[in-house]
Amino acid sequence: MVALSELIPPEAIRLDVAAPDWRAAVRAAGDLLVANGTSTDAYTDEMIQNVVDNGPYIVIAPGFAFAHARPSPAVRRTGMSWVRLAEPVEFGHDANDPVDLVVALAAQDSAAHTDAMAALARLLADPEQHDRLQSAATPAALHALLRSHDGVEEPAAAPEPASAAPDAGRTGTEQHKILTVCGNGVGTSLFLKNTLEQVLNRWGWDRQVSVEATDTISAKGKASEAVAILTSREIARTLGDVGIPVKVVQDFTSTDEVDHVLRDTYDV
């Protein structure tokens, strides 16, 4: 798997960028992808259109937008860019605006960057590390912070003893499945998948409940296989009634919020 610092090289980082609105902020991140040979201008247009079509669901944590679109011919290789804004901008998200950090992803598939997404989610969820990223003076300094967390995993926590694991089925071999859903299945849904898996591991439920990240179209077909869907408010509206509970998460990096949603899902 490719490390986070490999996907975001120093030349793909810009700090204190002036952007008058969210489109300009996403375009600034897209321009870095283009400059590094990761994608073309057409992909930047696709990232912007993704927000136009699906709403500001890419604003997955307070102050943080994860810009991306579906894999397409406009993606030359998998890569990412990092844009810290001089002044925050509004994306139209009810809970997480305004945004002062835009990270863009151009992915050829959902496989190569899974570990990098997990590392980024852990970094942004840690207040101390988040502050360090926000105060980094140069792209080289910020990249050094990213590199220092390559391959670093969150220490395993003891399972919570108060909740019994869900019945795994009559055969004892079947798992419950929860879907994490975004517009494209390669970006924000992976953030949420990682956070949910951290909570399941803490509960000791990781063997009984599996998590699959997917897109809105596939989620409708896979809903019958799952016990619940976790997603953003915007994507929940797009999905509508799929026959299983659809739970809204505002901060995709917050284990506390996901813990609460999981308790509500299983009435724990």
C-alpha cells in the first residue's frame, strides 16, 4: 500500500492560499494535481461538479473538505494534494463550515490509497496533530509531519465490556454488514469506514460486523445485505428509502460520534 507522504509530496502542498469561494478552493487543489501529473483539468471540473450534483458532503469534518470524483480517464495516476486556505470559505455544510483545509484525491481505484486514508483520518482526528498541521510554516515542514505518521497505527484499545456482540446468524459464520456510503465510493466513505472500524475494534465487535465502503448507486443494490448505512446528510437524502436504517454522521473522523451512532443502530 502507498503511504500518505508518497501520495502527497511536498510539491503537492500549498499553504495560505487565497480563494474567494469553495469552487476556487477546490480548483486550487485540482491545479496541484494537474501540476504534478496526477490528473488533468477535466478531473478538477469533475470534482467541482460532484459538489454541484451531490451537495457539500465532501466537508466531512469541521473545517475540512475532501475533494474528489469518480475514477475517470482524467486521472493519470493515484495521488493527492493539500491546500490550506488563508481565509476559510463556506461550502454550504450545515455543521462543518467554514472550511480552511482542502485535500484533493484523484484515484484510479479504491485499493491503493486505503491505508493512506486511514492515516489521514487518524491525523485529523487528533487535536494535537491537527494543530501542528495547521501551524506548519512550509510545505516541507507539513510533509515531514505526514511522513512521520506513515505506517503508524492507532494503539488497540480494550473492548468495551458493557455491550454484547450482535448475533452472527444461525450458522455462527455470517457477519452483520454496515455500509459507509459517499457519492463515489473511493473517498469520504473510506474515511467513515476507517472510523467505524476503530469503534468496532474497541467494542470487540470487529469479527461480528464487517464494513464496506461504497457509492450511492451500488449502495441501493447492496442494502439488502446490510443492517444499516452510515453516511452524510446529503447522501442520505440522495439514497432515500432503501429498506434499512440510514444513519447520518456529521464528523467522519470522530470516533465519539460514530460510537453514538453505532449505539443507536444496535440500541446499546
